[in-house]
Amino acid sequence: MDPTQPAEDLILTQQSPTPELGDPEDHGIETPDGSDTVVLSLFPCTPEPEADASVCSLQGSSLKHSTTLTNRQRGNEVSALPATLDSLSIHQLAAQGELSQLKEHLRKGDNLINKPDERGFTPLIWASAFGEIETVRFLLEWGADPHILAKERESALSLASMGGYTDIVGLLLERDVDINIYDWNGGTPLLYAVRGNHVKCVEALLARGADLTTEADSGYTPMDLAVALGYRKVQQVIENHILKLFHSNLGPTDPE
């Protein structure tokens, strides 16, 4: 995990279909209901070195993705026609917090609650990754297993920590999940929370005993990472926690 690597910027732009030559009045594709079809395209914002850096901001609003989860995997596929809720999988519904439709899917079979997708992500992992706390609470009440790991050892706790969803982190920790789970991307929940500059999440994990000595594949501890990234508030939280541990280990002193 490289602390200096920036998140990829993606630009969402609206492209009107190009009218045919000789037909200046045709500004779109006519659909059966009389409305125009709008084509959306998603592409990286990588201006040429000579180009003005402000070009990207003028082209559209920037969408920063801090995880490997994509809009396509959530069901927000870029197309001329939007996907309907009926066409979404149980994992996509969980990621989008579509609770009523999710309940209908679960009533079709008990084995769906912990069903993994092609990457090993369960509905609970998807809901945790996108901060859908009501969906997370519902899935846990229905018996979703918070200890399940995906194919690269991603966990619901790690992805919730990556997103800074402190309330979800708390719900998962109440289920006695491994707070120091280490995935194949080289991170623990605490390292991901520090990397995202999620102060409250870092506090919650430290309060529950997260290990400060675990290193990422790059050799960074949580404190090293906070210092390298210049996250002063996170650094202060870690320093205060270390001081608290130090004083508690000293124990009470006998009065002379």
C-alpha cells in the first residue's frame, strides 16, 4: 500500500448523440415515449502535460474512488437505459441500500444471506463497503456472517474502515470480528482508516484494541502512515492512545 499514491479521479460527462449532417434540429435520439436518450461515459481525468490543470474541473465533477469497488459492480452500469431494481443482484441491492428489494430476494431462500459473488464478496461486505448502515444492521439481524473473508481476504470490517463508516465498524466489532485482520492488499482495518484520514474511525478501532505495530507491505505502521501523509489529527489520536497505554502500564504509584 503506497501512502503517496493518489486516488484515481474519474470524470462523469454527458454526451449528446451527434446529429447527422444536414439535420441541425436533431439534438438527440428519439425514444418511443418521445424523450431524448442521454449517453453517459466514465473516463479517467488524465490531461496532457501541456494542458491546463483546470481542464479536468471544467469537464465535470470529480468522483474519487478509494476502493477497488466499481460502479459497474454496484449495478450502476453506464448505459443509455438505466438498470431497473428488478435486474439487480442481491449484492448490488445491498451495495445500494435497496432494503425492500433486498428483503424480497432473501425470502426466496435462506442460502442467499451469505452468498458470495465472483470475488467472494457477500451482501454484508458490499453494504459495509458503501456505508449502508441500515442494510448492514438488517443483514446482521437476519444472520449474515461478519467473519466471512473474500478471495483476497477482504472483510466487511476492513472495507467499512476504508470508507470511514464508524457506526458500521462499531456494529461489526460487536460481533467479535478480528479487528486486526490482514488482507492480501497489505492492510488492516486500522491501516485503512489511517490511510483514509478517518479520525473517528481510527479512534474507535484503537479503543477496541487495534494493533499499532502491524506494518503494511510497504513497511509503514499506522503512525508512520499518518506522518508520511501529513494527517496531523490522526497522528495526534495515535500519540494520545500511546500515552494512555504507557500510563496504564505504569500502574498506580505508591505514595511516599
